[in-house]
Amino acid sequence: MSQTESGHPETVLVSAAELRSTISEVFVRLGVSEQEARREAEILVDADLRGVDTHGMLLVPRYVAKFRGGVFNPQPRYTVINESPSAFVLDGDNGLGHVAAAETMARCIEKAKQTGVCFGGLRNSNHAGCMGYYAIQAVDADMIGYAVTDTHANLAPFGGTKPMLGNNPFAVGIPAGDELPIVLDMALSVAAKAKVIRAAAKGQSIPEGWVTDRQGNPITDPQLIVGPLDKRVPFLLAPVGGVKGSGMLIVNTILAGILTGTGLYGPQLPSFGSQFTEAQHLGSFFGAIDVSKFVPVKEFKARVDEFVASLKGCDKAPGVKEIFMPGEIEAKTKERRQKEGIPVVRTAWAELQSILNDLTK
């Protein structure tokens, strides 16, 4: 049951089970199989559970619009291309990106059990959300996981003023023993565009340094980026690390957008958020490394635990109470939200329910 979250009147608490059920039913009503609809809901709600609210249920209305516009294929048939014992490419047939990405990583894991390492490319797919989910798939199998996806261009290469690079997020998951697994999940802009979307949904401004116009002037009104089309202005997300961030984006584009053999990449990709009639045909890249093929899993996990403990025991700077590992805050948020419920923007929850009601008429 939903209830008002104390101290936050603009949100309601929704259980993970209720959110999964609602999202799953939405996709079933759009023609998606029950199995894939459940998987899609699981991945989206996992983002909400981990506190990455920008990549969870807030995106469902966009996916619905794309189904209604004929952009997404509700009944995809996956095709394996260029397969070898430790590498393959999967054609996602323009279906749900989350489900295709999870399937690609699952196949990487199965192959890595035999060969030690496997890399899988995914082409002809769609937005796949948090890359951390797929890295954790490998962690759960006592493997190291890697995931990266291409996105439409909204950053300039270092020194440029034109969007040529997508803010291609990547994730690495590393299993541990008693400690939480290491899960580095990040894009390479100062702030992801999804955070701009969340600020717009809450009627908030965004800090200077997140986004600039094409002349380098800061933009603080998110409506100029994700609001009504007649208000939007050309913009650039600001990269982290200057030339270093730009270099990593170039590499990520090649892995996800070119090595996978997808037809479009970087500046050629249609925008995910501002159009609902043209398929993106995204490429993504995944890898799984079987720890047991290198060292005994128990030994590896113990050494990772020792390493984590040493880092967390490091002398702390003034005002710092605790040193967090990558993914630690998200894991603890998930544990708490599984018990207490997921805080969801009230209007977004009402919109999701309205969409379901419309689809059931």
C-alpha cells in the first residue's frame, strides 16, 4: 500500500512489489510477454531501490510513448551473430533495452564458466538504464562484470563546442566476501541528464557546472533542457576531468557503438528523450571474468575484503566520518528501501497509475 513519506509531502512510499507489479502490467498491456515485462520491471525497480531514481519508474512514460509511436518492438526475437567460445554479438531486434542487456550479460556469464572470460556485444537495442545492474549479474556468479552502452551525443570532445560524444555510462562489478561487492557505476559528465530530468520533475533548479549552452554559459533551468520542446535550447553536458573524461568517452563509444557492429553511434544516434518516432538502434558492450579461472574464489574474496578494510581504515580528512566504497551507498539504500518502501514523486506515481488505467480500458 502507498503512504505519505514523513517530511516529504511531494513523495509517497511504494513497496517494491507494488511498483514491480504496476510496471510489469503496463508493459504486458503494451504487448510485451509476461516474462520480459517482469524482467523489465525488476531492473527498473532495482534502480529505484538502489536510490538511482532517475533510471527507474520515472522513465516508464517515455517507454510507453515509444511503444505507442511504434519505436519499440514488443515481441523481439534475439539473434546471435559472429559467435565464438568467448565472444559474440546479440541483435536485440529493437526490443526493451534492459531485457536485451540482461540477456547479453547472462550469455557472457555462461560462456565465461567454460572459457574464463567472455565479451558480448549488443546491437539494435534501446535504452538499458543503469549499467550497474548488469555488472552485478556477474558478481552474483562470482565473476567480475563490465558493462557500457552508447548514447546519443550531448557532450563535446575536449576543446570542441559541438555534441559529438554520448555520455556513455559504464559499470564494473567485483565480488567480495564479508564486505559489500565493489560496484562502480558512472557516466562521465559532471551530472547525468537523468538528474536534470529529476530536477525538472520536482520543479528544482540545477547547479552551475552541470550544463552549459553551446557558448559555454551555465544553464540552471532544467526546463531549458528537458521541458517543453518550444522552450529547449541547444546544450552540452559538462564532462568530468576535462581531457581525461573526453578520452574515456571516446573509448566507450568505440566499444559499444562501433565494435558491436551497430549501424549508428555517437552524433548519429537519435535523441532518447526528445523524440518518439525514430528507433535509436543502440549498441552496448558487456564482459564477464570468471574469478575461479585466475585464483580460488574464496581467496580472491578474502583479499578484496582485506583491501576494502584497509581503505575504510584510512586516516580521514576533517569532517569525514566514513570512507565509502563504490556501490556501498546504493547497496545500503536498497536494503533500507526494501524494508521501508521506495519514495516516489507523487505526481509520477499518479501518472503511472493513470497510464495503466488507460491501457486497461
